[in-house]
Amino acid sequence: MLSNDLKPIGFNTWEKEEWEQYRTRLELPDHEATLEFYRQVVYDHFEHFNEHYPDFVLEAYDFFIEYMTAQEAYEQIKYFLDKPMTDWGTQYDHFKTRNQDYLIYQRMSKDLTPPFPPVLIHSTLLIDDGWRVYGREIHLIEGTHRVSYLRRMLELGEIAPDSIHKFVVLRPRSSGAT
């Protein structure tokens, strides 16, 4: 679980502190993977993350930028119940027929890759407790639309199986925790 010290001031209000203020207050390093994790997960989805990952220990992980082919992502990335993230594939099809003005759709259909890297975790340290079954071995934390769209684009032949895509990956430290 993320410490309340990491929660953005004014979270879930119109007075939420700006990202740059938050970053400065926490003295976050200029490390792309760390910044992406904090921006996408901690800053934007603090409470949602804590609800879904109550046993998460931040200090037990290192953050990396890693690349996967579309085929590797398709086969390896899982979501809850150890299932692939397919929830938004039909939305991609619908948006495609309407050229929907949705930033993630627009950028992915143009650039053929997510506009910013989805966040993944090697889930060996996550504890399943009955209703909360994590994807094994690579679990998707953040980026359900991006990963669903990527999968659908591969299925439709819009991207090649060997196309390369960027991800933020949390890997357990060798000791498991500090």
C-alpha cells in the first residue's frame, strides 16, 4: 500500500496540486520509469491503487523502462484473474469507425504505439487473497486502454508482431525489500 505521505495534496478535489508541484515536493528523481509510475499511478490513481494492491511495498521494487514486441505483450501481460486485458478492444473498433476524438485512440492509431508507457509489475510479491487474483507473471497496473488497443491493433494486423513498444516495469529487488 502506498503511504499517505505520497498522496497528492487536494487529491480528488478541484484544488489538487499540480504535477510539477507534487514532483518537487516529493523530490522525485529525473528517472523516466520512476516518474511515469508516480505520474500515472500515485498522482492520478492513488486510492484506486491502494484498494487493488493493499500488500504492495514500494521499497521492494525497482523501476525500469523495458521494451516488448507486440506479440510478447499480447502473450505475457495479464490483468486481474490472470486474464489478458481485452476490455477495451471493442471500443477501439467503435472509435475507429467514428475516428473518435479520444487522445489515446488518436495517438495510437497514428503512432501505432501507446503515447506513454503502460505500467507493469512482476507479480511474484503480490499476495492473492481470494477475490484479488493478479496476472502472472507480468501484471498490468495502469494502461488498460493502451494495452487493450495494442492487442486489438495486433489482431487487426495494424501493427506487426515484432513491432517494439515501451513499458514501465516494476521488478522486485533481489532481496525482496529494503
